[in-house]
Amino acid sequence: MVSRENTGAVDEKYLIFSVLDKLYALPSKYVGEIVVFNTVYPLPLMPDYVMGIINRYSVPYVLFDTGVLLFKEPAHRGKMLVIKEDIDRIAFLIDDIADITDIMKTHLSEIEQDTESCGIADVISESFKWNNDDVFVLDIGRIINRVTKEAAG
Amino acid sequence: MRFFLSVFKNFFTAIPISHVSSLMLYYSGVEKAVSRDEETLNTYFSLPHLFNCPDEPIKHGIVLKTGGMGEEQESVAGNKNILLLPEVEREDDIPPEDIYPLTGILLEIYGSKSAIFTGIRFAGIKHDCRENGAVMPVLFINPEQLVETMVYQLYKGKI
């Protein structure tokens, strides 16, 4: 009998959320908590897609305005998706949570990184279909690369 | 460790008192991030200009020790580095364990300017006049790195 793991059809849990009425996702293993939008402290010398920092148990987390990051348009101030601290102290501003669902690896379509511009492909890596909608998977590594690239420029 | 806390609109900056020679009132206008007084040979570094908030009213100047941290090397009038700041509201004792170093994504965001900041802190700092006494974060400054970075930025034409 061939196991599902050997066929590459392993399920991974994804948290699906909306930003400016479009759907995005992150592997749920990266998500630490989801909190209602609260006080944000702007800091100097931040790029426009960083709203500032938020206070999570006296630890500063950088809050990305996901709308500005993706479309140069501010997102609704709905909820904040806080990434686990061992990945980085990052949070994303989102409209709301849509679902948590298992997606098979074979159902993911890879998106090639755009090396030329700071476009949407710079921050997403994969997509999948969910309830007849396209869902784009944010890539935290690509987001950090973009930040590094822009800070160096 | 003791710090002078200067209040900006959304945050405080903290300058370690160990690096400070004196605190002065500052009444003159400031138009540039870095300016030099050719008479006194003092150099003025405007933090509101560096932080892209030039409308913050400058009220105080912090005269840095000529030899950096510790005892002042010489006592000459002029030829000083002076940090221009909005109101220095108070001095405070903040233990090092209460200061979070800038790590990960914050270092990436600040890039070459990250050396200016030695850390950040939320808790315990209230500013009564703004946002109904809301707690604002404190950015801890390394004065020597700040001066070095601002001179470099000026040289590169970035400020």
C-alpha cells in the first residue's frame, strides 16, 4: 500500500483570511494568535507598509499593513494575525478569518518570484482553490527578503 | 542606567546620561538635519529631521561628552556635538533587563540605521499630555552611532 506521504499528497493546515476582500492564507503552524485590532505605536523610519509596532506581553511585534504591502492600499482595521515568536516578531493586519482547512500539497500551485519589481509575487509563493475562490499563500521569507532589499536600497 | 527621556508625538527617545555633558534650552529655528555653527564649531543634529517629523518643536539640546561615554576628555568651549530634541520631559532609571534589543525584522527594517538604536521598551512609560496618558514605546539611542550615522547620511545626500 502506498502511503499518502509517499505520493506527496500530505495535508497541511492553512489559516485562510481576507484582506481588502481577497483571500490569503498562511500555514497554521506559523500562527501564534489572532487578536482584535488594538493600539499600534508608529515608529520613525519605517516603510509605508509597516504601521508600527504592537505590544504583545511587553514584547514589540512589527505590524505589517497587508493591504499596503500587497496593493499599496490600507487594509481594514479588523484583526491582527500574530506570527509565532520563534519565526519572527511579525504581525499582519487582516480584515477577518475565513476558515482553517487542510490542503493537500498536490493542490498547491507555485508562484514564481518576481525579481524585478516589488509586486505581489514578491510576497506570495503559492495558491490554491477554496470554495471556487483563489487563495494566495503569503511567504514570510519573501516578505523579509523584500524588507531587507528595500532597507539596503 | 539613567536616561533623558524626550517626547515625540508617538514615542519617546532615551539618551543615556552617561554620554551627556549638559542639557540646554534651544530657541533657534532648525532647518536641516545637520548644521554647524562656524563660530563655536558646534555641530547640531536634529532628531526630528532625521525621523522625518520636522514639525516637532525643538526645545532642548543635549550636549554630548567629547570623549563619548565616561569622563569628558577635555573641557573646551565649542566643538561639541549637540542633539536637538523635542522637550526632554524627565530623566528616568531604567534597568538594562527591561530593554528589549532590536532583533529580527526590526533590524532588517532599520538596515544600516539599526545601530542608532540599542533597544526598545513599552512598559511603565506614560505621557499624560497625549492620548489620555497612553503608554508609548521608548527607543533607546546610542548617541555616538547616531552622530556617525547622521554624518554618513549627510555625506550620502540622504538627509
